[in-house]
Amino acid sequence: MTGLLEWQRALQAHILDGGMTVSGLLATDTDQTTGLDIYVEAYRNRLLEALTSLYPGLQALAGDTVLLRFIAEHPPRVANLRWYGGALAEWLRSRKPPCPAVWPAMAELEWALAMVYEAGDVALAHRGDLAGLPAIDWPRLVLRPVPGWRLLRLPADLVARRHLLLDGLAAGDLIPAGPVVAERDGVLPFWVIWRQGLVVQQCVLGTEEAVLAQALQDGESLARLCERLACLHPAREVPARLLGWIELWLGQAWLGAIELPPHPA
């Protein structure tokens, strides 16, 4: 048993970093290095397949070479390949010399799409959940987004470009090497990605909804949401505007728990 365990560890070490002695691991007449390379390539190809399934847009833009470099520098530390690759966007941003800005943006988008789809189901909030609460408690209410909800800053045209890439158009005709898109004032817009049933949705937010979505993400109370709206509209319009947004979010399946924190001591 000890011998078998040592062989297994030696094979694993060779596959992962290629730095271990491998003589005698194969009980065949095949050249040892050539035979073991079959396992090494199978391992890398499986990881590449996993990343390509998560990041098809990025793979269309950057090719396999970038993904293989990531695999070499970031071997899996998770038991399920479904969760492998979450560090790819940050890794791309840290590259020297810098890679095209669209690469990490695409990686961030595609990881969010995957995680939103995989997020657990929870009971959705409904209009009646709010209607049954005393009006005096409303200012303290906190609306919690469902687990499958993400707020991101992404280029305005990124989702459309991804669709074009996945439709088979040539990446070189679509994505310039420089800035992804000329955003207004150089500021990337906010996007929300969420799952409605089994369908992953995404939409770019206007200024007002982006302000409120950040407040939702930060767990702010309805009173704080009203304060944020009061910076954009006359005070008399704030309650109706906030109710309108809440109705929309309920209809889009954004909201899960509605929490009423205790009064501060």
C-alpha cells in the first residue's frame, strides 16, 4: 500500500509541476516521459475545457494560450471544477504588460453569469410582505437581494459584444486593442445580473436606479434609500418614486428577504 501511495503522489506531483522523478511509474515499454505526458496533457485539457465552458467570450477574444497560462499559475484548489476560475479577472488585471481592457471585463461578466445561474433558490419577496407591515416600521426595513443577484461595473456594450462573439463572428473585427468603449465621462455604467426562474437576465442601470442598487447591495434601510432619492428629486416625489422602484424589483425577482432590524438600544 505504501508503494502505491508513493507512486500516486509522484504521478500527481509530475502532473501538477513536472518536477518530480517519474522513472518506473509506467509498467510498459513506452518511453516514460512520453507516456506520462499523456496524463499531463489530459489534465491540462480538462482544466482548459472547464474554463472554456465558463468563459466562452474570453476564450474567443484571448485564445487558449491565456487560459493555459492561468492554469499553470493557478492550479485548482477546489474539489469541483464548477468553482474553478474565479480569480481569472483579477489575474488578467494584474498582467504585465497590461492585456486589453476587454479581457478582464469579459471574465468578470462571464464569472458573474455562471455564479448567478448556480446561486441557491430562496423564497421571493412579494407585495403582500410589505403591505402587512405597519407604516411606522417602513423606514427601518432592509430589502435583501436574492443570492443570484450581482451588481457590476462593466462597459455598456460588453453584453452585446459577447453575444456577437458567441454567434461566431471574428473577435478581431469586434474588439479593439485599446479602450473597450468610450463611456460617458470615462465612467463605466452599473449592470445588474440576476436569475429569473432558470433564465439569467442582465440590464444596464440608469443613474437613479444605479444609486439605489448600490444601496441595496450595501444593506441600507428604506430611510436611507429615500435620502438618496431626495438628492435627485423634490422631497414630495420621493415616496412614490421609491414605491415604483420596489414594485419593479419585486416583478423582476430581485428581492428575497425583507428584514426589520431591531430598534437601536
